[in-house]
Amino acid sequence: MLTHTDLKKGVRFIYENQPWEVLEAQLLKMAQRRPVIQSKIKNLISGTVKEKNFQQGDVFSEAELESKNIQFLYSNKGLYFFVKKTTVQNAFLLLKIKLANKLNF
């Protein structure tokens, strides 16, 4: 489990049932108030970025993500074919709907 003080740049966590990554984080201490983490976070599914303040007592779970090194092969009728760079035999495809706004790479 992560607390509000664990939110540093590059940390990936689950917030609102979706994976997010911290782009910026800054600790704010105001007189007579609890410390607040002012942060800029990015949704790893939709790509949206928003600013959010996290307060003392906020608890998050770590996002368990897996990164793979893949290469785009070709597209045909809304299907996009990829292959792992280490093994050419394991080609896989993704639908246009799953890729959403990530097509213009």
C-alpha cells in the first residue's frame, strides 16, 4: 500500500480503479493545516492528465504493470498486428477500438 507521501515522480498507482502515473509531486505545508501533496497525474489507459491534491490519510495500491518491447507489423481492416522483438513467432493483434487515440504514433 502507498500513502500520500509515497507519491513521487514516476510512481504508478491505482486511483479510481484505474492505473495512474505521477508526473509531478510537491509537498505543501501550510500553517496550522495538514500537509498536502500537490500532484500532476496521468491516466495510463486514456492518457488524460489532471492535477490532484492528496491529503494525509489517503491510501493507494500499487499498479502492477508489465512492459513489453514490441514492434508494429501492419494493419488490415481495423486490426493491428504486432510482434515481440525477442521472438518473431509470437505475433498478436489488437483491435482499433482498443488502441483508441494511440494510432498516430
